[in-house]
Amino acid sequence: MQSQSSAQTAENPNEQAISALIESVFTAADRHRWADAQSAMTSTVHVDYGDLGGPVGAVEAKELVEGWAAFLPRFARTVHKIHNMAINVAGDRASATFDGIAVHLADIGGGPEVWTVFAGYDAELEHVDGGWRLARMALSLYRQTGNLELATRAAVDDGDASAQATEPNPIVERFFTAFEDKDLDGLLSTLADGAVQEMPLAPEGFPTKVEGREALGALFGNVISRDKRFVRHYHDTGSDGVVLVSFDGHVDVDGVPYANSYVNLFILDDAGRIARIVEHFNPDVLLAGWPGLEVPHHSKHGAGAATSKVDKNPVEFEREGVTLRGHLFTPKGFDRGALHPAVIVAGSWTSVKEQMASTYASRLAELGMAALAFDFTGFGESDGAPRQLENPATKIEDIRAAFRFLQTQPGVDPKAISGLGVCAGAGYMAHAVAKEPEMSKLLLVAPWLHNRAIATEIYDGRPGGTEGLLASGRAAADAYRKTGKVEFVLAASELDPLTAMYVPNNVFDYYLNPAKGAGREYDNRFAVASWEPWITFDGISAAKSIRQPVHIVHSHSGAVPQGTERFYAELTGPKDISWLEEFGQEDFYFRAPAVDAALESVRSFVL
């Protein structure tokens, strides 16, 4: 689902150019156009291919491409199908996340075999010399399938990889056109009697292999009657009996559009019919996009509750004329005729509800509660301008509005509504609880709690120091008042020290890595006008005004533990703290063991 601020590559010229540039790098690699690949990069590129045993760190673009040139020609053909891209542009910097299906085809003596890599990528780009250039790219391995030994065993066979494309194979083309024409008999006529379709990336619970024309007819019959089209490209393999096709599939499912990306290998028998199909597609897109299916967890990394146990209910509410949107998580079979405790969950700064807020809210619902995760004003799916403005005062009032909304919901005990804040959400939640004496309890997980002194200590290491950030924030706020234009930097970057979260060397990539917290829902931009309200915010000061019971879970290796210690010391009411020293800050956001431990710590407290 797209928010007001999500990447829209079809509308923004910068995003169009970036999308085309990233595609061109992979196309150049597949076609062995090494100079083209290098020309799309900055002179030095920061890479992380560690999940596949590749280079990690800063390398010269020439050296990186030379490595590709030494490796990829081992295969008869490679095809990288890049898709599911989200792009955020902030001045002359940009970030992108995307998924990729990389199929490596080789014949090592026993017939054609494939090694397939399904991975997520995150990249950063810089606008230099009048154009965008790739400055960083990291790969996060989701799955590998096929013959994993091909990388070391494949014979050198450069073939004609530089060819633009190849002509459609007649029998495979008839397969596609029959599918588009809803002609099941025509489609089946392209198949050999013992034809097999393999789907090695199919999600759990789906078949990975279907054998025989009759069984394939039943499989294809599930979708043959629907309107569909396949935007396809054929890739030369050097063999008439081996056909490799990458394509985008678009299907109308009862009025709901569905699209996925594919790379298919077709093996033909001696009679020219299709004997084997190896179909690769994005399983996450299937589960999230096909009506009637659902992802297994309420978080991409599995730390959220199982969707079979917890419902996610879209909700919206108002604060001073601004519509805020969220998800109210409830256990399956939630009895709205009875009263249940409830929790409002606030995530870290710049975050959206689909990140750590939904992870904790869904897990709390699993315990029998109602739990609300929502997007703050100017973030995610919520309305409000300017976008991406980190204003603690606004977020505190948003939480108070969420509290008033929850008080009116069927099944929610209005006298048993607590607040849980993760990271920077802790300071916002603490102030909201202090202002709302009817809120029941306060829970903080991995809290980031700072005051001006702590903020100065943290940000004086940036170029221009704390005062420089404050000055840039004031100037950006003044420009917005005069022009209505928002100045952005990237929210997270491994390369730019002026971003909100400068995290070099891949030490904290939650906001960048699509296997963790990045993706289409998260806008990786930060309004520069945020600096003054953020730096001058004092989350610790709320402690003296809180009378409700407080439970804190943190680690001394997490964010600003000194702020948590001071906050805890200033609490005057019932309080408890658990230091889970085996975990770091990022662990509490998405790693199941840390989330499990945090919830176990607060379980008896919140129920």
C-alpha cells in the first residue's frame, strides 16, 4: 500500500532516473557490458555481499566490476529480475530498496541447471556531474535454491551474453498467449505428457512441484479464466531446447489488481514441447497481494504475531482536523462485548506503524489485549504536513488523541489503557502518560531518552556540531513558512554524516535493510526542520510527573542508557527495570529472541 510519501517512480523524474540506473547496472552485468556497469557507479562503491561470501566495505568501482567479469561468464546466462523498488530522494542523495531474483544457468555435463538467489538489496546514490550514480549497495540473502555448487563448478561459457535479447521461442510464446487468451486446451497442448513445473521459491504450504499434464491443468485452471497479461523478455541461452524468460505478470483477481515478477526456465523435449518449467517468483508479493492469502506474521522478519492468531483491523481517528491512520490488533475471536486491557504502541523516531510498533502491538494482542499501532502526523498513511517532521510536541498530542480514540472502542476497557514506547517513542509516550492520568501504565522498551545535554554530547561529533544542526533546522523551518517547501536529508545513511541517523560500516542498518525495517512503507527522509524540536526535546523530564506504574526493558549496549538511568531515578511512583544485557538496540526492534524476552518481561506487568 502506498502512502502520501512513498516512492512513486512513475511520477518523479529523479525516481525514474534512479530506477533506470539501478536496472541498468544489473542489465549490464547480465550482458557482460562491464564499462556500462562501472559508469553507473561512483569511483568508490561501498558494498556488502557478505551473505554470499563476497566483498564487504569500500572498493573501487573498477575492482568491483572486474570481480563480476571474472565470475559471471562462468554461466551460460544470468538474469537478474529487479522489482518491488522503493526510492527516496533528499537533495543530491537518495536511497533505494528492492528485491531481486537472480537466476544463474549452466550446463555442467548433465543438462541445464540453475542456481537461484532471492535477495533484498539496499542502495544509496549520489547526484554528481549532472546525473545519479550508485555509491553503495548491500545484499541481504532471503533464500537460495537449485544447484548451489554451480558457482564453483560451472564451466566458462561466455556465449553471447552481450545480446540485447533473443526472439521468442514459438512453443513457449504459445504457452503465454494461450494463458492470456484464457485457452486452457491451447496451453496444455504446449506441454509434454509428463511435464513438470517446479516452484522452488513458493511459500510454505504451497506446492513446490506439480507433475503431469492433468495436475498442471488443475493448477493453471485456478487462474486461466482471469484477465491477465505477461510483459516478457526472452534471454538467449545458446540452446533451442532451453528457454529463459523474465516477465512481469499482471492479473485481475475479482477486480483487485495483482502483479508479481518472474524468471522462468523452460526445458523442451525432442518433440519441441515443454517438459519442465522452473518458475521463480516473489513469494512475499504473492502472500501480501493475492486476495484471500496472508503473510504468516505481522512483520516481515517473523518477530510479530502469527496472522492466524491475531487480526489487524484498519482504523482512523482525528486530531485537530488531521486524520491519523493505524492498525488495531486484536486476538482472533476478540469478544467486543467484554472489556479487555489495551495498549498504544509508539515506535522510534521517523518510523511507521509497520515497523517495530506493529511487531509489539501484534504480540500484545496475542496475549489477549487490543493494541494500537498508528502513523503519526506527517508520517506513513496519516495526513498532515510538513511530511517527515520529527516534532515531539505533535507526536505527544497524537498519542493523547489515540488514547481518547481507544477509550471509545468496543471491547476496550477505558480504565485499562497503557502506553508502550520503543526507542524515541519512549520519550513521547512518557510525556503523554504524564499528561493523561487516566492512562493505566507505562512500558518502555529500548528507550531513547535524552535531554539537551545528552543530545549535545551525541551531535557535537557531526559536521558543524549541535549548533550547526540547530541552525540548519531553524533555516529550514523558516524556508518552509515562507515557501511551503520542505528541505529533506536522508533519515538513515551509511555515507552522509548530515543525515538524521549516520550509521557507517553497516553497524545499524534497520532503516536501510529490507530484511529488517526498510521497504515501501518507510519513507527514508528526514525534514531538516526537525533538528531544533528534536535536539531541544527533554524526554527525561516527564519522569517527575508520572504517577502510573512504569516498567522498563533495556540494555546497557543499547541507546543512551544513561538517559534511561536518569529517567528511572527521577520516577516517584511504582517502577521496575530489567536490563537484558545480551541484546543491543536494534535487536529489540525486530529480532525474535529480543522481542520475546522483552514481552516476557512486561507480560505480567501489563495484563
